[in-house]
Amino acid sequence: MTPTLETDAEALLWPRYTGPKDLSAIESVPLAERRLPESTYALLLRAARQWPERTAVTVLSDASNWREPVRRTYSQLLAEVHRYANLLHGLGVRRGDAVALIAPNCAELIPATLAAQLAGIAAPINGGLSQAHIAELLLRSGARVLITAGPELAADIWASAYELASQGLLDAVLVLRPTAAAAAVDTVPLPIVDGVRIDYLDAIAADQDWDAFAGEPPAATDLAALFHTGGTTGVPKLAAHRQSGEVVNAWMIAANSLLDEDSVIFAALPLFHVNALVVTLLAPLFRGQPVVWAGPLGYRDLALYGEFWNIVAHYRIAAMSAVPTVYAVLAQCPIGADISSLRYAMVGASPLPSAVRENFQSHTGVTLVEGYGLTEATCATARSFPDLPRPGSVGQRMPYQQVKVVRTPEDGVWTELPAGETGILVIGGPTVFAGYVTGRTEHGHVLDGLGAVVDGWLSTGDLAHVDADGFIHLHGRAKDLIIRGGHNLDPAVIEDALLSHPQVTAAGAVGRPDVHAGEVPVAYVTLVPGAEVSEADLVAWAGERVPERAAAPKAVTVLDVLPVTDVGKPYKLGLRADATRREVLDALAGVEAVLGVAAQVEDGAIVTVVELGSGAAQGAVEAILGRYAITWKVEVRR
């Protein structure tokens, strides 16, 4: 066949990428010469033109009805995106306008998210946040149009959306139906709110042009999405993604020679999470890979685990992405089907305990492949290789991204450290986000790195070292975020809730290791002299006031004073060490040979030391400790 510009472009898109040695060859070609699509819309257009009749998405209504999905080909997906985007354009949404989306995953949410990025800027919001936080995020984003779950899909989210509309925060509310009812008639009449258009999205978009977008398509430098992420204040910060950042990160993930066009991807993370958008929606568009989407509860659907291996076998799932807690449960689920199609399972968002890895891999024969990323770097920064494991590492940096480790002294001047030395991990390259939304003017969103970006380098706040091959080895977090099951929790919201109690004088919230969730929030407080409130009272008090159920502290401990540094700043590492010690003590309560447990801070990381009076119990103790994502050692008294 005579080479053409099109075949040359395809060849440039797909270099060999099977192992760490391929990185230098990939980067020998400048990224600009890869001729990546300009935007997520251009990426979808390309997929629809190349594979119009191939199945793009298969959406399950719920785990129990997995044999009766809703399917969309690539041409059908593009047609829905055009209809929804033209509707948004007709409602006045323009390039710099945000469109909020609050709904569990369903067949309509997938094209609605892409349409929001085509007509304006997508602003996905976790429906589990408090209504006050959602209202604040709407104000920060400037979104006046909301795409949301209807009463049949998620009654609690719908009730919150209706209240927000009644408060005058919205001009239009576009309602989504459950997947199985996506083409049904209006079974639930929608209420009327003066000055607000409220309609079912599929119904009012039906007459829109499906063949093209009426407005100007986005450029590479335009904003694509605003994702909320944990910060240092009570309300999450909005991190702005550019179209180019999302496309190039999706390509980095898709440029994986271990998966071909026929590889089926399984998706169950919520679309307000960057992993769901970039890894399981955008990346498959590059190869025309089909994606099977779980029902609205995703991995939170307990029925999913009973059917999971049947789903893998039926749809021939090749790859999946989840957090460690999911794999811990799947390692206990009997396998009664042929799951040989599953090449590997990707894991990230929180540390992977060694016991979870070993149990899952021995149970399934499927390799767990660690990755690393964060919202401010679009999504993924490092990947591992299933056939070439690097123990202790979360993966090698991805092509065209740069990583280094720096020392960040009080004067704020970063000093780069040599390979192998531990410091703060920083990231550079085309996936670094555009900044946090700090305001809006007539020209659009005001963005600021807020000290996280210095000369184009993004500080992750994570302690790490990078080896000579570009593999990242994490050593804990310098930042204070609590990561529960892959979900970022801001300790400030817990501390604020406790400080609102009249007898609490100081509060500090940290993550305590947990075998199921990776971490759970706990808090430490000091009280006024003569206080009579109990620790149980404070747990209840905080639980009633934190804006998100997942952030409610599992325990509150009263101290005489909270630990501080030499310059008087709060010392969260000291609290995290105490929380780790208490958890390990509880876990080992039934082992009589345990003489003591200590948790100490070494080079910014917490190391747990268990002292035994007899070596006979060492194996049992190590098995228990291996269930946690912590650094530990066992010492036997001789």
C-alpha cells in the first residue's frame, strides 16, 4: 500500500511502548510532530470517522441487569454529543462558560460531558458534597446551566438541584434519566421554577441538529473542564484543564502497545473523577476501543461484586481501573467464569498494600499495575509495566512529562535533588493544569497556581525519590489531604466542624491507616479547662456538621496539647504517627507476644516498629501488617 499523509499520521501516533526502555525512543520525536487532535471534540470526530459502526460505549443499568445494556456506536455517540452541545449553545453557553454536571454515571451523562466540553467548559461535581459546597462551586465556576440526575435516577441529587434552582443560582436545569429509561416518555412531571428552564435533556435535545456543531469548535488552548479537588480551605478548589492537556494525557495512556483496538475497557469510577474522564472515556477514543460502563453506583454497588467475573467473561474485558479497596473485595469473590481476557488491572489514587496485591494476583492470575497521578497534572503521570515489575515503585514517568525531586526550604527556593534522594516530587510538561479558579471577569475565569506551580513545575506535595530510569518511589505525603478509598478529603472541614464546638480549643484531622479504605479520617482536639464533653460526643458533633459523610471522623482523641514544630506550626506528621500506632495496636490486640508498638517519623515518613517477645508470632504479625499501606518493621527481643 502506498503511504499517505493519513497512514503516516497514524504511524506517528503509535510508537512501540511496552517497557521502560521505549521512553527515550518515543521522546526522540517531538510531541508536536505526533499530530494529536486539537481538542476532545476533534478526538471524538476522528473516532467516529474511522470506526462509525464500532460500539463505543456499553452502559449497564445496574449490576443485576448486566446482560441488557444500552449500546452506542461511535457515530451514534457523536450524534448525541452534537444534539446536546447544540442545545447548550442555544441556551447561550459559549466557549468561556461552564456547564455543571451532577449525576451518577448513566448513558446520557457520557455524551453530556463531552458536549459540555464542546459548547463550553465541563464542571463535574460530586453529588455527595453538601448543598452549600455545591452552591459555592457553582458560583466559582460561573455555571448557570446544570445537567443533573432526575428523580428516577438519583432522588437525593435531584432534590438538591431543585433547591439550587429555587434559590436563583441557575437559568436552566437539564435532567437525566436512568440508563434503562433513556428513551422513555416523561414518567415523572418536572416542577416549575419561575425564571428557570427545567426539562428532560433527551426530550428537548431530540430536535437539535445531530450532524454538526452550530458554534465554534474549541482550540487546544481553550479550557475543557473544571475539576474540584481537595485544598486547604473548606470548599474544594477548582482545577482548570486545557483541551490540549486532556488530549495529550489521554494519548499517553492510549499509547500502550499491550492493548489493541479490540481490547475492551471496564469503567466504574464516577465521571466527576479525572480517572473516569481521561482513562476510561478519552483514552479509548484514540484506538476505537469499546468501553463497558457499570451502573450508577459503580464500584459502590455491592451486587456488582457477585456478578463481576461473569461480566468480565461475557464482555471479554481486557483492562480495568480501580482503587485498592475494590481489588481487596474482588480477591474474595469466587471465580466461576473464564476471565482469561483480563490482561491487567490498573490501580491508583491511594497506596496499594502488599497484601492486597498478593491476594488479588494469586486469586486471579491478573497483574495489578500501579500508576500515579493527580488532578492538577490532568490525570496520569506515571505507569507501570505488567511484565516488568519494579517493586516499591508506582511507575515510570509517562512520555513528554518531566519529574524531579526538590527540597523546598522556608525561603521558597526549590533546589533539585539527585536521583535516589527523597524530597518533594514536582511535575513539568504539557499536562500541568492551567491553574485554580480564583475569580471571573468579563474575559473569563481568573486562574492562579496558588504557589503550587513554580516556573512551570507543579508541586505534588508528595515525598518521593526518582530512580535513574524515571521510576517514582513514594514515601508518604507532605500535604495533609486524607485519601479515603481514592477520594480526597480536606482535613480543614473536619477541623472546622470540631472547632465550632464551644468546648474545643484546637483541632487537627489526619488519616488513620485502614485495611479497607486505605485511610479513614480521625481527629485530635484540645478542650477548655473543666470541659465535660466526651470523645464520643465530639464524634457525633462532627458527624452532624461535616459537609460530606465520608469525611466524618471515625474517632476523636482528646490531648492536653497538639504537637507543633519548632516554629510553632501544627505538626500533622506527629498526629499521623499516633493514629498509625493506635491502629496497629488495635489490629495486633489478639497477639500475646506483642510487647509494644511505636510509630516514628524518619525523613518525613512514618515507620511503625512492632516489638515481639517471641519469634513464633512474627509470621502472624507480618501477615496483619501486610494488609496496610504503611512502612513497618518487626523486632524480636532476644
